[in-house]
Amino acid sequence: MATAVTLTREPVRQAIVLSAYGLSLGVLFVVVQAPDVAMSQLAVGTVVLPLIVVLAVHAARRHGEDR
């Protein structure tokens, strides 16, 4: 799935694929019996990181329009 994240060209869609990648990693950590790592991964990799990417893209586009 990491390859899918890098091959996605549009940043907003890339954030969505990144969120799915974080979710799949969280499920993998549950399967290998690491629930504490899984909870951290689900919180950060599925929610926080994609949100930061989307907000950064939005800010960059808005900053580009101001010029």
C-alpha cells in the first residue's frame, strides 16, 4: 500500500490513500498482537497525519492564490 500512496498524484487523494495505509497497518499490528502500537497507529496514521497533509495542501493553495 505504500507504493499506492507514492503513485497517487493528487495530494488530497494521496492523503486518503495514506489514511487507508495507516488503517491497514493498525490492523496488521492487531494481528501480530501489539494492541498498544495499533492504537497509536490508528490515531496518528489514520487521522492526524492525513489531516495535517490536507491542511498543508489547503494552506499552500490559499497562499498561492494570494500572490
